[in-house]
Amino acid sequence: MGDGKDGGRGVVEVLRAPLAARTWRELTYLLLGLPLSTLYFSLAVTGVSLGAGLLVTFVGVPVLAGVLAMCRGFGQVERARVRGLLRVPLADPAPIRAAKSGLLPAVGALLKSGSAWRHLLYSVIHFPWAVFAFVLSLTLWAAGWGYLLYPLWFWVFPAFTDQPGLQLFQNDDYSFYLDSPLAIAATSLIGLTVTLATPWVIRALATVDRVLITGLLGPSRLDSRVTELESDRGVVVDTAAADLRRIERDLHDGAQARLVALAMDLGLAKEKLAEDPRAAARMVDEAHGEVKVALQELRDLARGIHPAVLTDRGLDAALSSVASRCTVPVRVAVDLPARPAAAIEGIAYFTVSELLQNVSKHARARSASVDVWKSGERLLIQVADDGRGGADVGVGVGVGSGSGLAGLTERLDAVDGVLVVDSAAGHGTTVTAELPWRP
């Protein structure tokens, strides 16, 4: 039943293709490509020839830079065309920035820009392709509709000439005209076939243009990677600053405040030691309890910075320690042939720690599990629980309540990691994190 429906949709799509808006947009794009590409080709070749000829003098250098700047302007037009007619969301390449202000630094930046030279290359090599695409698409389009509608207009031949119809062949002894009903019907059928096939040819031609423009006029992979690394660096800096603020706050509001109160209590106990030894002993005993609490807070704080067990014994022991502090039973399974890089190991530890904290606080689960394994050159982590579910990275419901999952996503993304959340309401939550084995 499904195959029949799919086949029916395919037939309808083929029949509608000649009148579809996409076909007309792509045809318009190909027809406009020839005059524009002719202009680009003529100006680019003329400018490069002039600049190369003048390189024996200093004048040729700014001429070449001007040609490159002009070609970048052509690229703006082409990107606007491909966005509007082919509906390709193509981003602009990174702007060219000179190290210093002035004409000479700007000229040097243009001449060293790979993006500018790609624009020049596009202006040159697109011309022959534009000629081919223009001729093929226009010929097929005109011939298809012309043959299809031949029964409606073949009467113009006998009306304005002495011929009985469209002449296909003639020699000294024989002439063949499309004037019989069978010939007219066959011509119309051929026209229908060509008309139905032409939109797919146009799509194929437009696809080549998409590839050319995306590869030559879009942002380069290096530029995209630099932008991504700059963004990741900002995330890392912000995360480190937030961690420092958290540590400072915990020290100021927790252990530091407790130690200040402890010092005051010991001072009072010292003053009472001679007058009331029992009261002084009681105060010292209370201070001893405060010391234990302060030491525990300092241990927790140190564990939050980087646990010693992780450095000494690796992820298996460190994650078992984290699981033991969770409010629900947690099964831990770590299957690693060796220890990953220290930075990745630390991120993996804090990822599991954060997820188990969310399980304790928000999931309402009865049990949870942590699985860690290596696949190729990637470290995979999966934390699952049988709680209420409904976790969402953006909204923060269920196990991921709050901004925890969003923060984890940013941290993992900073090292080319991925965080995937599967959390149907009422069916528990499974969070899978993927990290590179080496940063």
C-alpha cells in the first residue's frame, strides 16, 4: 500500500514539475546566468590581463587588487541570486581585514586572500558552463513546449505560407510535413516527453551551479573552522571564568566563613580557659566539630576542581566514587583499553558528575546507570535513569532541569564533542555524550 502511494506521489510530482515554482526559479537562474557570466568573464579577463601586463611597473599590483575586489562584488551578486532563486542559505565569506589601515596594507590583504582568488576563478570558469546551461535549458524548454502545443499552432503554416505544416525533411524527390493527424499527435507526444523531462535536466544544471557557488563563493572550510574555534574559545573562557567565580563563592561563603567563625570561637574559648574551664572545653569541642565540617567542605571543593582519584586511578574509580554519592543506586561500567587524554578524562568526569547530580535532584528515579566505552577514536558516555523523563536541553525539564544540559552541550562542543538527549515523558532519560579520544 505504501509503495503504491509513493508511486502515485512520484507521478504527480513529474506531471507538476513543468509548472512548479521551483522549475521556473531555476530556469530563470540559468537564463540570467549567461549575460551576468559574460560580464564577469569579460571584466575579469580584461582586468587580469591589464594588471599582469603592468606588473613590470608598480601600477599592476593595485590593478590586480582592484580586479580581485571587483570579483568579490560579483560574488555578492551571485550569492544573492542563489539565495533568492535556488533557495540556498549560503553565508558570506569572512571579510578581508588588513593588519594596518591604509592603501598598501589593503592591497596586500586582497592579494593574499584565498577567498578573493576563488572569486576570480569563479568569474572565469563559470562562463563556459553558463553558455552550456543557457543553451541546453532554453532549447529543451522551447522545443518541449513548442512540440507539445503543436496541435494549437500548426495551422499558421498554411495560413502564412504555401506549406501544409512544419517541414521536417526535403530533397529533390520527397518532402515530409507534419500535417497528418498521426504526425501531429506523435509530435505532441514527443513534446510532452521533453517537457516533462526538462525540469529534471534544469535541476541537474542548477545543482552544478550550487556546487560551484558553494565551493568557490561561500566561506572556506578554514574560515568556518577558525570561526568555530573562536566561538569555542569564548565558551571555554566563559566556562573557566564561571568555575573560578563558583570556587571563589564557595570558599567565601562556605569554608572561609566557617574558619572565621572557628577562629572567633577559639578566641573566646582561650579567654574563658582560666575563668570557666568547663565552658572553654565545651567551646573547644564545638570548634573541633566545626573543623571537621570545614575540612569536608574543602575536600568537596577540591574534588570539584579536580579529584585526586581521577588523576591517580582513572575514570573507573572516579566515576564509582561519584556514583556512590548519588541518591539512587547507580551501576557503573567502564570499558576502556587505556586512559584518554587528561583533558578529555576531566571533561568526561565532570559530565557524568553533572548528569548524576541532575538525576539526584530532578529525575525522581529509582535507579541509574553509567556506561563508558571507546569506539574508534571517540569516547562514548551514556547516563540513563528510570525517572520521570521530559528532559530538554533548551527548556530544562526533568533530569536536565535548569541550565545543566545547555552548559554541558557548550562544554562538549568546545572540544568537538556531542551531547544527545533521549527523554520521553514518563519513560526515563538517556543522555549520550561523545568526546574525541585525543583533543
